[in-house]
Amino acid sequence: MKLNRKQKTVLNAIRGTRGRFFGLQTTQGETLNAQFRGETGSYIQVFDRNNGLIRRFAKTSLDKVSFGK
């Protein structure tokens, strides 16, 4: 799987949240309040605070991430 620079930046920011909640926007236009749970080679696993579910997203579908500093 080949990630572009923007996707790599978003993924590194998600890894650096250290268990805190953050805003995640996907390329499909979905926005959620999430908490990073883990990753595999092609997917990340997050807890969706909006719906109370653990969700899995392809790393290529990550668009933007935001969190307070």
C-alpha cells in the first residue's frame, strides 16, 4: 500500500495522540470524534465516540485530523 505525504502526516498525528480523543475526517466526507486503538498494515482501528463503536478504516481513506494541544 502506497500512502501519499498527506496520509502519512495524518497517520503520524493519530499515532501521537497517546489515547486522547481527536477529530477525524475521511475522504468519504465522514467526520467523527475518535480515539486511536491500533493499526495493521492497511487499516487503523478507532473508537467512534459519536456512536460508541469500534471502527476500522483503510489508511488510504484518512483525510484530516484535528485535536487540541
